[in-house]
Amino acid sequence: MAIKVLVVDDSSFFRRRMSEIINADPRLTVMPQMVKKLKMAIYYVRVWLI
């Protein structure tokens, strides 16, 4: 089972680059919704994990 990672940052370049780095490790998977705002990040974590 892969470890799920949520990438949150206001820079689209940083989010994209971090996703590439994380996805290079087969033990990790980036959540499909990459968001900029903390409130949306918390929402996605609650929805995705419950």
C-alpha cells in the first residue's frame, strides 16, 4: 500500500516539481488534487481519508 501525500503550496512550479519527486518513489503517491489554500487542503484530506 502506497503512502498518500498531499502537496500544498502557493507556487504551481513547486507543487509540480514536488509531485514529480514524490512520484519517483514507488512507495509514495501524490493525491490527485494539488491545492494552494490550507482550508482546501484540509477539506481534501478529510474527504480522501474518510
